[in-house]
Amino acid sequence: MSIVVFDSGIGGLSVLREARVLMPEHRFVYVADDASFPIGGWEEGALIKRLMAVFEDLVERYEPSMIIVACNTASTIILPHLRERFDFPIVGTVPAIKPAAEKTASGQISVLATPGTVQRDYTRALVSEFASHVNVRLVGAENLAELAEEFMLTGIVDDEAVAREVSECFTDRLGARTDVVVLACTHYPFLTNVFRRLAPWPVDWLNPAESIARHAQSLLPPRGEILDVQDVAEFTKGRPRAEMLRLMSGFGLKVV
């Protein structure tokens, strides 16, 4: 029995990292559906069809005790379908709008996400339900996930490109400045230090990875003993390039 952690790329490693700390007694399978990356450009019906086929295959091969969908865009559309199809826990990744609304002192928060996540009715419903008393700015970053992946692989970042992607997060309304930015894509936490360096003023960059991992932990009984089994990763596009293999090895993952 395994816990499958799924993302369209390698951003979900931010969630996997926290989940392994909290649940070391479980075996993890990290799945990067890089054949569909970037996921935000897909038509919704086609994306649902593709993802359900991918998950059917994963469940047949790994018989997981849980699936963590470590992708905001995928979570906003696929979670109901997965929960209807499978009878084990399905944990999603949704924008941390509620905690951001509770944390802000200025009443100005931004949600930094992919265009796909920004456009979903699910995201706007979260704003209406949990943040109607504050000003919420939804920022759809076209290229930030790709920039994050390249940074993770090479350590190289284009400051000007990143600055363009995040600039709309910062508003100043008569001295009431944005003070919380929700990182609503699992790729983005890997760029947090870059964001801090480029920000026009300090803000709280809200990373939900630990909260997601704690929720997952609460849904599974503890196994007691730590398994001496290596966690694995697989890519739907085939064998990845050498830089990716090194990154996976650094996370203690064997690519299969």
C-alpha cells in the first residue's frame, strides 16, 4: 500500500516533502504527469478524461491507501470525480484563501495562481465564502510554474520574468498594502526566497504544503513502524532528462 502524490509537474514535491516528514511510516509514489504540463491550457472536459485515465492506471498498479492531488488546477476540477470513483481518501490542494483572510491585518490579500485556477468557479466560491470581508486580488501567472521548474532543475532564475509574473500581487489602497500572498500553485513555494528578494515590500507568502500534509495524516491511521522501502517517482512523458534525475535523487526518489 502506498500514498500516491500527483502533480502535472514537479511542484508537488513541496507537498511530498512535508508529507514524508509527518508520515515516514508510509511508502510514497510521486507521479509527475509531465505529458499534460502545463495543465492550465487544457479544455476542462478533455482534462477530466485524461486525468481519470491516469488515476485508473495508478490505482491498478499501486493499490494506494490515499491519493494526494498536489496540484491546485487539477484539484479544482478532478476531486469530485475521484471521490466518486474511489473509496479511499482523496486529498486535494486548494487555494489557502480562508487562512489568508484570517491572517491579514491590512485587509488586502492576493492569490497567486495559474490562470486555470484563477478562472475556476471553485476559487471564486472560496473567496465569496471565506474572504468577502477583505479585498482579494486574483493573479493568474502565465509562466511562473515553468520558471519555477527551471529554477528547481538548474538553480537559474530570470529575475525580470519572475517580477513581471508577481507584480500584480502588490496593491496599495490609501496606505493599506497587500500583506498576504497565497501561493496557490505547488510550484511556487520553491521560489519563495526569490519572491521575497523581488517584493516591493515585505508580505507573508502563504505556503499551504504543511497544512495539506497534516490533513492527509489525519485521514490515515499510523502504521507504527517506519518502512525500509525507497520512495519512487514516475513521469508520464517517459524517462526525464539528467537534471531531473538528479533532482529526484536529491529528494530520495528512485525514478521508475
